[in-house]
Amino acid sequence: MSTLVDPDVAAVFHAMSDPIRLKVLELLKKQELCVCDLSEALSVAQSKLSFHLKILKEANLVNSRPSGRWIYYSLNLPGFSVIEQHLSTYSQAGRTLRAQPCE
């Protein structure tokens, strides 16, 4: 019995599995922020934060916009539809069938 998981769904779950990345997403719900503001708000070094932002970008959850020497980040709202659609399949699943007895 094999079930395939969409790589995009797996990437979103991975991106959202870290507390720092979840905090970044929470901050970006309010407004676009530059790396320096995110770093300060989270008390995280910019190098460590860049790693987390890269994962969020690869999962298509954030957008980046360069401006001068800074990069500004915002939520990529369409990117969240991947996970919303995936999770909705569970609420639409209905009743779970009982397993057949093992022999």
C-alpha cells in the first residue's frame, strides 16, 4: 500500500515545522519586513535567519523584494493554497473504512 505525497505539500509541511519559520510567518501576516527587522524581532542572527527564509521561499510561502542593500519579505498568499487544499481532503474524507482482519 503506497500513497504518494505531492512534493509541494511536503515542502510546505517541512517549512512550517520549525518554530522560527512559524514566527517569521506570523510577523509577515502583519506587514512586509526586511531581514534586519525580522532578525531584531526574533533575536536571530541574519545568517541563521537567511537559512530559514530560504526554506520558506523554496516552499513558495514568502516573496522577496530587493531594495538597495536590503531584501524585504512578504507572505505569498497563493502559496498557502497548496496546504489548504491538501488539508481540506481530510475533512472531506468522510467515514474511515475498517481494516480487513489480518490472517
